[in-house]
Amino acid sequence: MTESLYPNKQALHDALDIFRYAMRPFIVRCLNRVKGKNIEEAIKGKLGGRGKYFSDDLRRTGSAEESIDINDFPKLVDGYWNDIFSQEFWNDEIVKNMLWMIRDARNKAAHPSQSDLDIEDVRSRVTVIADLLGRINESDSKQAVERIRDRLSSPPPLRDTTTRPLTRFTEPASRPPQQDPPVPSAPSPSREKFYVYTDGSNSKIHKGPCYHYENRKPDPLPDNWWHGPYSSEAEAEAKAWDATQNRGRVTFAERCR
């Protein structure tokens, strides 16, 4: 991994690069099976507004494989799901959610920032990348991404304040009755949870404890609904994309306290 001022962001960059170069030939091999279209037509026909960028890159590179990127993968897989990709992934539609999550990770990694990305968020997204690489039988690429994930440094452990500091031992004049040392109490579990609010078209992820969720009322609109709680941001994000049918927008709310 390249040294960087923001090591978590760099780790995500490196994992995305491995994913991009493994996924491109897989996508092209599958789309070569589209009947009645050459590979360029098959790709451009599912990219919508991004088709222009594909055409520009194709003129520059001369290669359909090199002209598609991570932003294109979800649309291509979703567009040809019934005809091709459902067979490749054993009809497991969670793959489509994973691709949208990876696309969102790519956008986070590409945008300038004044601080590093959250390590747990990066670790969860890199884990998704490794999982998807395993599903397309790219075992070497999967292992490379897993090594990146494993090199992500963990936060320092919290100091156990229930233990007493060491002191110099002096023999007392009269030894008091020996007492058992205090038993440290188990740390209380984190109350942090994640919730998803969807209006049928767009979803917003709330990080709890959440005032809006705890004070929710029946919504007059049938498509408006709360989901959760979820124990991780990645799990909540997968539900958010699923609730929008991968066609709306997913945004993140500020802490709701």
C-alpha cells in the first residue's frame, strides 16, 4: 500500500484499483453473450447519460474493457441481470446492492477531504469488495484485498480504569486479612445504531441514538417507512439501496441528538 497522509483512504483506493481491474474483463466476457449486439452497443445501451463518457473513453482507448469503470458496473449488471448475470451469481440479488455500495465507496475515495475516512467504514467496504471478488472466482485478487483489510490499523484499546496502578510494596507491621482483588466490570455494549428512513424513492441513514426514530409517528404516505435498527453502517446502507430499488438517492443524516 502506498504511504499516504490518509492511510484509510489510501487502503480503500488500493482495494478499488484491484477490484476495477478484476471486474472489467469479467463484465466484458459476460456481455459478449448479449444477442444481436456487439460489445460496445451492449454497454452503451444500459449506461443512460453515462453512455457519452463511455463513447469518449472508447475513442481514446480503443478498448471497451478499459472504457468502463466502477460507476458503470451496477448499471450493467442490473440491466442484464435476468439475461446473464443472475446465472453468474446464482440469482443472489444481494450482489446488486454490493455493487452500489462499492460505487459509493469509489465516490468517497475520489472526493477531496480534509481528514481520513472512518476506519470501520473502510474495513466494511473493503470486506464487501473481497466478498464480490470471491464470487467471480478471482481468488488472487480477493486475497490481495483481504491483505489490505488486515493491514488496516485498529484503534488503540481503552485503558481499563478499574485496575489499580502498581505501587512499591512495603511489608506492613501487621498484615491485614487478604482480600480478593476487585473484579473488573464488563464494558457496556455500544448504544450506537443505524436506522433507515425511506420515502419509496430516496433513503436517508440516521446514526443513533436517533431522536427522529424514537419519536416517529405513523406516516400518512404508505411508501414512507423506518427500518432498523442495524448494527453497522454497511448493513444500513445495503438496506437503504434495497429500499430505493437502486434507483434513488442514499444520503446520511447528522447525529440526531
